[in-house]
Amino acid sequence: MNLKTKIYGLLVIFCLFKVSAFSQEIQAVWELSKNQLPETSGPVKATEQKLNNLKVSSYISTGAQRTLPDDLNWPGEKTVNKERFLEYSITSESSSALKIQEIKLALSFNSSSAGMANIAWSVDGINFTILDSDQKLISGSAPKEYEFDNLKIVVPKAKTFYLRVYPWTINALNARYLVSKEVIIKGSTSKD
């Protein structure tokens, strides 16, 4: 091997080391098959699923979670109710920012075709950006997967990424359930 080849090889190794030292893959998964707890990989902390004006009814044989309003009644609404949501959040455990690149979740509405949902994200927990709005949910206990990939959401250092699902129904219903399964947030750490 000549000197030029050795130097080039060392530069490549150095660059690979530098990139891997500054960027690590992260993932948080809420299976929602038996509880609201997440599993993570990489330098990221995820919190338990948060429900606002909703409660868990049960976990069903399809490996999914059933939720409904606290009073068991879905009021018929013409648009999203921003006070009713399911929330998933992650924060970097390192001094790095995060880049969210992919989000997957599965949703349906058990025993009714009146279920709707908005899916949104935020890095401050106040101002949310819509990923999908006025989504008509399929009826049944086997949820449909919604996937958002090629995302380039930057979560600054010391900030938290929030994912929210805002469910509502276009007709008044009693004892019907939003079905949720396997929420996944993927990305990487970033020096940005």
C-alpha cells in the first residue's frame, strides 16, 4: 500500500467515526398491547402514553388498546376537539438535538364508521403541526397503519417531541372505542 492510500483510508475511518460519534439512531415504541409504557433504543427517553379526556377501556386480542371518553359517550362533532387526545413524547438523553424521520401508528374505530382523527406533532407541546387531518378511520378492531416517512423534523436540544392523535366522531355514540396499536417514532440524534 502506498502512502496516499493509507492516508485516504485513515481519513475515511476518521470521517465514519466522527459521523457515528455525532449521530445515533433512536426509536420509541408504544405497543399498546397490554399497557401504556414505551420501549426505547438509542439515547432517547420516552414517556408513558398520556390520555386527555379519554380513558383506557381494555386491551384486546388483536394486540391493541381500546379507549373512549371518560363518560363513555362520544358527542357528535363537526370538527376536531383539541381537548381530547392521545399523546406520545420523546426527549434526547444526550446533549444532542433529535431528527424525527419516521412515524407509524395504527388506528381504527370499533363498531362504527363515524370515527375521525387528526394526527399532529409539536416541539413545545403548544403549537402543533398537522400530519393528517380529518382522517376517516376504518371500522373494526384491526387498526389500519398510518405511516409518515421522509420526515425532517428537528427537535432542538433540551426540547421534547410530542405526537398527538385527536379522535372524534361525526355522530353521537355510546360505548364505542378508538382502537390504537403500535405507535413508533424513529429518527437520529443530531449535532444541530
